[in-house]
Amino acid sequence: MSQRQPLTVTVRQIPVTITASTLIAAVVLAWLFWPTWHQLLGISVAGAVAIAAAKVLIYLLSILGHEVAHAVVGRMLGRTVSYIRLTALGGVTGFERVGSKTAPAKARNGQWLVAAAGPLANATFALAWWIIGQVIGTPESVAALIASDVARTAAWLNGALAIFNAIPGLPLDGGQVLVQLVQRRGGRPSTALLTGAWAGRATSVIVLVVLIVPALLADGRPHSLRSVWAILIAMILWQGASEALPYARTLRAVTDLDPSALWKSVEVLPPATSMSEFERIAQQHATAEKLMVVGEPTDPSRWLRLEPQAFQTVPVSARGATQLSAVSVPLSVAVVQLTGLPSPCEHLLETSQCAELIVESVGADSYRGMSGHDLRQWIQSHAAQAR
Ligand SMILES: [Zn+2]
């Protein structure tokens, strides 16, 4: 991650980042909250700001709790959490792609649970805060009044987060659940994604209508602050939903394609192989079109690839004494198991986004592979033809 992030802490090996936009959202929220207490009850500015800060902290903890719920359920299903990031409008939990070898089948089948965990966490927090509010009861002192107000705000915030995120349209969690459920009921991944994306677009229109039309009918003109919110939320939803469409269309285009022509055999050369030995082997294979990598056959995650420029800088006279590891760079390898999958291309499409080399085991320490670049080009050309 080369981007500069203002605040990152690592919790149980997961980097948790609070982005600048979160802090801006926090200040705006505090700004909305603090005058109420100052004006209504004559509490000092410092006191009112402290109450507002407490509410903002609860808001941040609520979205953090939402993301942690995604992460915990994901981990329970065997997925690897890459990061948690808090943004202005909530958060993102990044997982290693399901296409990678670290994701077992239960992780693929349980993706809807991972998505549902976030809104469910907020619903639980909302209930807990509501109960705290009930326990405080009718406040009789200023302290109790403040506690009751904080609890009510926290319940309201979490309820809003739960309901908003549960809306069944992409990019929201509810949309992810919808996509997974369509797939589990036998729908193709492309159909599921298209459903989620169009549901997301429909949701954005519904948000606009629900937030603007009632005021329009009652007062003859829209409520200005609410309209700004409605337009902002609708735009973000529309944008997020639309981002899923090109991928879904590509997925639909490649779904029935057979990628097997792209496989090549992989030859794994030990790192201690000399450069001149490699040149001799390469000449033998000149017509066979093998993929040559450097490393141990047992561990594809640590394979290297030859760096042609570094290779060229070594004079021919020195190549007998120079090992391949000296002119190689790390290679990102995705190990897949496509045999038996109904549509291997759908699986490969996801994997191809992140790997330079995709390999499948074809026996003890023996692999076939395809270049991620070749695969991406092949998929793009077929997707373009289908349009
Ligand atoms: Zn979520």
C-alpha cells in the first residue's frame, strides 16, 4: 500500500486504517451534534463538544464493529483478512480473493454470511443501546438526560447503519447477500452480479423518490437539506452499482469459454541453476513453449521469474558462474484447482485480476500454467466480440 494513510494500527495482523475522509465525516457529525446541548440546556460549549465527541466516537466504533464482524465471520470460514479501512461513508474489509488457494470451498459458499455479518452486528448494537436507554428510563438528572440521549443516538445510528447496509443492491452488504443467494439458488455468477447491480441502481432511484417526493407533495417544494442528502446517497449508490456492471458483462461473455488452450507446461528450475545452463535448456525448449520459473517445485508461492533486463546485463563470460536467483524477481502465482468446476473461466476471471502466473497441479510437484497477462487479453478479446 503506497498511499499515505493518516492513521493505521495493526490488530491481530490486520492493518486497520482510518482515512482522512472518516475524520472529515466525524467533524461534520460532531458539528451537527454539539449545538443541541449547548442551546437547549445551556451546557457549556466544552461540555456540549465532549458529548458530541462521545457520539462521534460511538459512530466510529459502530462502523468499526460492522467491519470487524465481516472480518471475524470471514476468518471463521477460513478466509484471510488483508485490511480494514474506515471511510467517510462506512468501511471496507478487504479479503484475499476467493480464487486463491487459501480460500476453501466453505469460504466460497459462506460469502453471504460474511456480507450479512456487518448489518447484523449494527442491528445487535442498536438493540443493546436501546436496552441501555430503557434501563436509564425517564431521566431525572442532567447526567441521566445526557446518558439517555447518547444511548438513543447510538441506537439510532446503529439502526440506520443496519437498515442502510441491508438494502439489497450492490455495492451494499445487502446487495452482496442478494448476489450470493441468487448464485446459491443455481443462478450463474454473471446473472447474480447483474441482478445485484440493477437492484443497486433501482435502490438509488428509490432513495431519491422516498426522500424527496413526500416533501414535494406536502409543501410543493423539496426539503433542501434532505434533498442534498438524497442526491448524494443516490449518486454514490448508482456509481457503486454501475461499477459492477462491466465485470458482470465480461463474466457473462466468458462463462461458456474453454480456456484450456492457454495452458502451457511449467518447468521449475532450481535457484542455483547457472545462467549458461538455463540458456542451454531454453534452446532445447525453443519450440515447446514452456513456462520457465525459478524456485522449488513444492512452493509456488515463492517462485521467481527471470528479469530479461537483468539477464542481459550479465556478460556471457560470467553466465557460467551466475545463478538464476541473481537475475530473478518475485512472481505472483495463483494456484487453482479447476478440474471438475462447471465454468472454469468464471473462476479464472477473478484469479486473473491479481496473478502474473496461474498454475494448476497435474501430479506430484508438476504443474501446468498460464500467464495472467495472456489470460486477461484472451478474456478481453472474447468479451469484446460478445458485445
Ligand atoms: Zn459491510
